[in-house]
Amino acid sequence: MSANANRALVLKEYPVGAPGPEHFEIVESPLPEPGAGEILIRSIYLTVDPYMRGRLRPGPSYAEPQKIGEVMIGEVAGEVVASQSDRFAVGDYVKADIGWQTHGIANAERLRKLDPKDASISTSLGVLGMPGLTAYFGTLEVLIPRAGDTLLVNAASGAVGSVVGQIGKIAGCRVVGVAGSDEKCDFITRELGFDAAINHRTTDDMSAAMRDACPDGIDCYFDNVGGPISDAAFENLAMWARVGICGQIAQYNDTEQAMGPRNLRHFLVKRASLRGLLVFDWQARYHEGLDRLTRWVQEGRIKYREDIIQGLENAPGAFAGLMEGKNFGKQLVKIGDDPTR
């Protein structure tokens, strides 16, 4: 590849069922030149996230679908290599929404400057980025945890779930996590301080397992997955429980619409509340969330794990693995040298 070329992953076709490398292709083009108020970014890390699957279909959603033939959407953490803005100099580090490509142009007014002295620049895509902010506002504003509550979160070793559980512990909750392997369950209990863990892949009766782990019922339930795990959680809600729906990853690859939950009578009996959440609803308060999350990370009160795959060409495979729960921690793809490490 020429030093003056950009490599980008573009969408070839919408996947039916699980996404895979066959749905993307790499396109090479000359490096773009920034215009007035713009900068050119060299990508170092790019993120893959479950929400991207919802954008890989033409139907309506809360955001525009990914267009075929265009660079795959997504955020990167990268380095400024050319600047036509007074706000950023060559050598600065930024988080930008330029998609899956080695280089991209961005409007300087829309960028977040990163300081490697605060935390690794990769964290801007995870614990100190959209996933961390989702956990922060979703937990504190939707679940409203109180000391002594029991908080249950699924996908508990992932980028969002792991932070939800740790914020729950900071709030004084008893925290139970659902994860997909014994190794992940050990991580959330031994490293992150969860009180109990359930391996959903080896548990035959999820409702009974939750009843054992949450004997007083579930006061706060943060749902990233949906499906049978949520069915079981609804059966074990405590009085006045609060449920936040962040994702439904168990259903994103379905080719037919799954039957919705038919056990909502538990919400009636327990007078529970259910609310969907999107992090963009708190955009005006991102600075608040980032300040507290950064402090908690620096103090060691919130720990994180990153699962880093090398190479732009491997981003589709990383994305496919994420949708199957193969990642362990925040899934990232490293596509450029990181001078800060």
C-alpha cells in the first residue's frame, strides 16, 4: 500500500442473518486533503459495537442505515496528521466518527481531543467513550440504584455491562452478572468485584439460577441481550423494579421476527417500570459522565478489559465474533501504530 493511500472497508451488501467478511470489501484511494476547519486523521484503533448490526439493514431505526458502497460507520481513536484548524495541531490525538478506514477527514468542531496522560487513547472507544457513557447514564438515570438493591446485568464482561456492574457496586448494590463462559464469570467476580455470576451457556434453568443468585428479587435489571435471559429476569423482579433496555443482541441476526415476551404480567404484579435508553439522550451531559468515569478509572474503582485484534482487514471478523459473544471485554481493532504505548 502506498504511504499516500487510504484503505477503507465499505459495505458490499446487507447481511441476511449473521454479518461476515463477505459483506465488506477493502477499497484503496488517495489520501484526502483537509479543507478549512478540517483535519486529516490517521486511525490507530477502530471500534466494533453491537449497534452497528442494526444499521446494516435498510429498514427504519433511530439512525440512518449504513449505505451500500460507503465506508462502514464507526468511531476511531487516531492521530492528527494534517490540520486546517486552530483547534488541533499535527500530533494531537482525537476521537472521531470517520468509519472503518486508515485515514479520514473530520470537522474539527465535532472532535474530542484525547490526552494520553489521562488514559490510553483506546479507552475513548470503550470505558471512556460511548459504551462507558451508556453504562453511566443508563445505570444512574434509568435504574436509579440504591444501596442494598440487587442489580442484574447481562453481557456482564462486555464494554457496557462491566461498567454497569461496577457503577452498581459504587452505588452500594449487590451485583449479579450474566456472562458466556466460566472465564468471564471469574473475571467479573474476582477482578471487577461482582457478588455473583451466572454462565448462561452452561445453565439449564436461568430463572432458577437467578432466583438463587438474587433471593430477594432483582431491583435493577440492565438488559443488553434480550431473549430467554430477559424472560428469566422478568420472572424474578422485585417490587418496584426498574428495567433498562439498552440492547437486544440475541435477536439482531434473526431472519424472522422473534415472538415478544409474553410474561409481562410480572411487571403488573411487581409494579415494575421498563424504559429503553440511547446514550444520545444525555449528549448535553457527556462532560459530566466522562469526568466521573475518568476519575473512577484513575482511582481504580472502575477496571476495564480490551480485546484487540490487529489489522483493518480483520474488522469484519471481529464484528461477527462480537455478535456471537466471542469477545472478552471491549472489542477493538488496531489498524495503525500507537506512539502513546
